[in-house]
Amino acid sequence: MANDTVVSTPRITAIAADGKASRVKAERLEIDFGNGRRLLLAFPESAWGDLEIEADCEDDSAVPMLSLQPGACNLLTLRVDVHHDMRFVDPLELPEGGHEPVLKLSVQKALEGEDKANAPKKNHIRRWVRAAARRDAEVTVRLVGEAEGRELNRDYRGKDYATNVLTFVYAENEALPGAPDAGGDVLAGDLVLCVPVVVREAAAQGKTLEAHFAHLVVHGMLHLQGYDHETEAEAAEMESLETAILRELGYADPYALSA
């Protein structure tokens, strides 16, 4: 007999100062500490108690930091701080090609209603972008609705319909703080994802929405870095790289699913 695991939405019990408890079902908690500081707790669909913790702040130029202080064998104190004008120390000397690309990411959501509810979480976007980054990069990911997606595609590509992802590459900037001196500049660009188009495609192709968003972010990031699919050889190379990156992230081959 198969041992099927039932995955349910986590139940959260909130205890007030008077000791009274209230229970809610949620996939994500956002705790506001004031002064622009937020702590985000996400509960992935898992058979065990996985928990994703992300610090966030309203100021895009600041760096949110998490620190843990052990209190007992089953207790940790979590502190959320925001650092302004943070300066990086000189990096350690690493073997050739041994440093991870430095990433500066901004996520914009120009969405309302159902589109806003279907948008991926910022920490997921960061994970996907970082997995596809092959060099230091400064990237803005903008999530838009049908109207803006159609307008951008018409204005910049001459096609009067909304498409799933658009890639805009800008002039290269000076190296990011904290990046080892690789003798080059940092890549700068935007990815624009049209949420309702992605939702429709995921349903039509029989994919989960998260997996399809992950694929399009990886696809767009490779475009930013010079990969293309104009020829059969280029397409094969790009698809192979996308599939490998997505496999590392835990997603199935997107092209096998859509074949």
C-alpha cells in the first residue's frame, strides 16, 4: 500500500498579551517591527516543518540583516536589524573563479487584485535570480498586469499583446561593493513578468505556477547575460542550461513538461 503524504496548510496560533489564543491558517506571515523593518515567515508545501525566514525593509538602499542568539537547546532569539550606508570589507582572496556573483536585486509589483495574489514571493525571486546569475549583476524584476505588459511589448518590440517575460539590458555599471575585482563591470538590467500571462501559460502547460515563474526568471536572466535562441544551436545550449539550473532548484525539466 502506498504511503501518501497529505500536505495541509500550516495552522498558526497567535498568543496575545492576556494569554488568549487565536488560530489562523496561513502560508505566510508578515511581522511589522516599525521603522520600515519586516520579518517574513513562509511555510513551503512540505511534509515536515520547513520554514523560510526573510528580513525586509522599505528602504531599497538599506540592507536588512538577521542574527540568531542561542538561548537553549530548543530556543533561538531572532533579531532583525536594518543597516544603512553599509560598507563591505575587502574580500578574502579566493581561488580563480571561486567567488559567488554579487547580486543587487529590486522587486517591483505593479499589480492589483487576483494578479497581486498570484505574484511570486520576493525571497523566491531572489533565489531564482541568484541561481541563474553567472556574473555580478544589478537586476530589477518588475511584475505587471495585462495592460502594462501589452504596452511594453508594443512599445519596445512592436507586438501588440502581452508576453510572459521581457528582458531589458542596460549599459554595464562599475563593480558592486563587496565584489572581488574580476577586471570587469557589473551587468545591469530589468526583467518584466506579466503575471496573468504566466498564470494562463502554467495552467495550459500543466505546470505549477511557481515552477513556471522560476523558469521564466531563469530564462530572462540568461538573456540578460547574452544567451539567446535565434539559432538551433543557441536554443539547444540555452535550454540545456535552463534545465540544469532548474534541476538544481528542485524543478522538473520545463521543456519535457511542455512537449
